[in-house]
Amino acid sequence: MIVVKAGGNGNIDVAAVCGDVAELVDGGEPVVLVHGGSHETTRLSTELGHPPRFVTSTSGHTSRFTDRQTLEIFTMAVAGRVNKLLVERLQALGINALGLCGLDGRLLEGKRKSALRIREGDKVKVLRGEYSGIIERVNVGLLKTLLDGGYVPVVAPLAISYKSEGLNVDGDRVAAAIATALRADHVVILSNVPGLLRDMADESSLVTHVSVDEAEEYLHRYARGRMKRKVLGAVEALRDGVGQVIIADGRVQRPIRRALAGEGTVIAARR
């Protein structure tokens, strides 16, 4: 079982990712493809006159402030466009892909975080009206039904709250939650960098192997920006029974195959 997360920053080689997924599925490997859509959401929200607002939490994580209008734009972008274009491409490769998001069949369920504590300069503020959350339940029965039926689930990063509200959820955490629920052997997180770097300006400073016990230290020492969530998702997945997480370059040819061969940052139970 392989769970793949393809980033949504617009720099991933989508054709190469889908080609690898098709090859793995044709070879008998069950695959779930999770995707992002940050770049497309930013483009669409700007065009619709509701420019994005990015905020930094008191814990240092940067995220999109998701009010109700932003949630609806995010849904249009990730579930309406990015998801269906991936399905179209996989179908053209002969793979019976099925696109869905966490709202569908209550695939991904969690508690809404209605307010955010953010830091602006030296001040701490509370933003209300937020529609984001953290996944607490995965409808694993639905996923297994699809996989057993020969479908490749393509999952957009939306969840549903216990009050049936749509939620913007982090794609890396979606991949981690799904991998945990399915007891996946591998999680491949594709990004626009070769993996975790000691120096963000130097792609040759790649950290190649990290044990789960070292990951917290590496998270605080080296991870910046979106990489923090990727490492955090990896730690969660490994501690919940996933075999191995590889953070790898999604800009290259055969990105999934290369990641599974050890190219990137391999995070495992032990070195």
C-alpha cells in the first residue's frame, strides 16, 4: 500500500506523477493519491476579488486564513479543478481513478477550529470565522471499498466537521491520516525541493535519512515554512504504524519511483 501526496504549489511535474501512479497500479500496487491546490486557490481567489491572507500561528506555522468565502473558493479550486484534472489524466493512462474529497461519504472527519491565535509582529491576535480543522477520523471502509473495486482514490484536502461544515485541512496531514488508517507501507510526499534541507538556499544540503526519534529535533533545527507540516505529518504517520515516509522532489521525472528507491529524505522508525 502506497499513499502519495503531490504538493499544490504549481511546481510539481503532474504528468510524471500520474505516469508513476499508473505504472505502480498496473504492477499490482494499491495506491491512494492525495493532492494539494494552494497555487490554484491563490490564483482563483485573486481573480475573484478575495485575495488570500496568510497568517503565522503562535506555534510558528504559516497557513491560509480560511473564512467562509475562502473555503468556497478553495473547494472550487481543489475539488472542482485540480482533482478532476488529475482524474482525467489518470483515466487517459488507463487507470480507473475516482476523485473525491473528505466531505464525500464523510471520508475525513474532524473538529472545526473556528478561531486562530496568530502572531503579527510582537502582538498576538485572535482571528474568528476560521473554517479549518485537524482530521480525527478516516472512513477507512469507504477507501477499502474503492480500492477493492479496482479504483484509485484521488483525494482533495477538504474534510467535514462533526456539525457537517466543510473544512480546509492540510494535504500532508491528509496523507498521513489516510496512510495510518490503511496501515500503508510507504508514504511519498512530493515537494518543490529535494527533501528536508539543512540550508534552504542550498539543495545539495539534503538530509537523506532521519529516524522518527530524531525527527522532532530536525523539525525545529531545519524545517522552514511548509516543510514543517511535512515533517510533522511524517512523524504522526510513523508513530501510528506506517512503515516509511519519504519527502522527495516532485519536479523530476519518475518522482515516485525515485523516492521509493531512496532519493529524498527517508524518515523511518530507525536509521
